[in-house]
Amino acid sequence: MAFWVAGRGVIVRLLVERVGLRVIAEEAHFTLLGGDARRGKLTLFDAPGPRAVGPLAEVVLSVPDLAGAVARCGSDVIEVGEGITIRFVPGVSGDVVDLAGVVLRASDPVATASAYEVFGFERVAEARVEVAGAFVEFVVGDAAIPERPLLNHLAVLVDSAQEQADVARSLGIEVESMVDAANTIAAFLTGPGGVRIEYVEHKPTFALT
């Protein structure tokens, strides 16, 4: 998943030093962090501040050493800056930090979960869906997309971004854009409540370490 932030450097340092993520890639305008390049990752994009949290409630990370994470951060919940709140849960991905899921606000959590099923997410509870090994949980709250949102997009790893785009169009869902990058191909859709969803495909050249 990705965020728009005004103070990228400060947040990156906290995520590395206290949360336990590592920098996978760093460019002029963004930083990609994760425990492993082929697992769940967080991307921070530069943007003018201040940013508004909008529908984003919290990011949930699974950690291999929950007690150690709590000791470093003082709690199992940490605010890393600009409204990004992270909650730690026991790890299920071996010895690396991984993205377990995200909690989003919704005016009607149950209806929103139903709407996500159209986008390929599996309903696993009344107000919770899963995709590619991570969950999205919905809680009651103000879900309006602000003028300067903190949340850039959710990301889903797929075998074919083009196939996802074709399926979306067949269902009458608008494909916002297709992005052919050096190591990935991505289809961006506007999901329920205006939350952007990226379906990203790794090219054979994908080799982030």
C-alpha cells in the first residue's frame, strides 16, 4: 500500500529504526519499504502537506518478535507521523515484518465489504475481506476522501494486470490508468468509496532485494 506524505525522511527513519522495516528502493520522490521485496510493502510518496487521514484508520503489520517490537515502540500501536498508525500482531511470515492488513473507515462497513467482493476481494467476515494474503477490515467512521489524502492506494499482487483491467471493464468499472514501469505493470482502479486500488504484476525482470 502507498501513502502521500510531506515529511518522508522522518517517517522512513521511524519505520526502519523502530518498526523494523528496511528500505527496498529509494528514488527522488518515493521510498519503498518492507521486510521482504516479494511480500507486503509500504511506499511513501512526496506530496505537499498537511495530509488528511480520510478513510485510513490503521495499518497492521505482522512481526516475528512482537515483544521486541512492543519494547522498541512502547506499545503494540505506534504513530509514525502524519496520521499513519501502525498496529503490531504476531508474525506469520517467518522472520520478517510483513503487511498483515489495513483498517479503513466506512459509513456502512458491511455494504463496503460487499462492494469489495466485486474487485476480487474474498469476504471472510461481515465487515472484512482478504486478498493475496492480507486483509481489509472496515469500521464505522468518516470515509470521505479529503482534498489531500494520506492514503494513495491499496496494492494487490496479481499474475496479470491487464487481465484485471479487462475484468474490471467487463463489469463496468473504470480503469483509471495502466502503468508500464521497469519491473512491474500496474492497473489502477477507483474502488469503493473512492479508495484507489492498484493491481500490480511483477515482470520477469523484477529483482528487488
